[in-house]
Amino acid sequence: LGFVIIATTLVLIAGASIAASSKHKTNKKTVYGAIAWHRETSSVGFSHDLVTARKANVAALENCGQERCAIVLSLANECGALVQGSRTYAARKGNTRAEAETLALKACGKDCQPIAWACTR
């Protein structure tokens, strides 16, 4: 009998926790962005806060200004940064611009510098 009471209590507590946590969820709409880059010319294009990933990618490519730009990062309710060094580059996502740049710089190496960032919120 003691086990049944404890198990029932745990189920009730778990159910209350799930109900409480679902009340705190927001129905935030997803928005998209992207960073496009043309390595040979260092041309960069970016987009943010668009309604679809495709629109975000197209806008970033158009803003890049070169025929052979490529999407290096696609974003959805987050930030992203592109860094470049003399021989390499890195693109990373993060919750903030600072976090994305820090992660990209760590991945790229010591002579890298930020060249583009975008955030969607």
C-alpha cells in the first residue's frame, strides 16, 4: 500500500510539472536568416528575420553581390558569425552574436577576424 501511494504521488507531481512547464512555453514564430560568402573576393551577404529558410538564403545570396557566393550558415531564431584568417575560415551559431563569434574564432585559429554576423529573433 505504501508503494502505491508513493507511486501515485510521483505521477501526480510529474503531471503537475508537465502542466506547469507547458504554460511557460511560448508560441514564438520561427524567423530565418543566412550568411553568404564569396571567398575569393571576401564579399559577404546576410539576411535576418525572414519567414522561410529559402527566402533567407536567397536574400543573403543576393546581398553578397557575386555570382558564386555560397551559403555558409543558415539561421533559425539564433545568431551566427563568419570569421576569416589568411588560410582558413569558420562559421558558427550561438545564442548571441558574442557567443557565435567566440565559437567561430576558436574553430578558425589565431589569425582569424570576424567578417560578418547576423541574428534572427
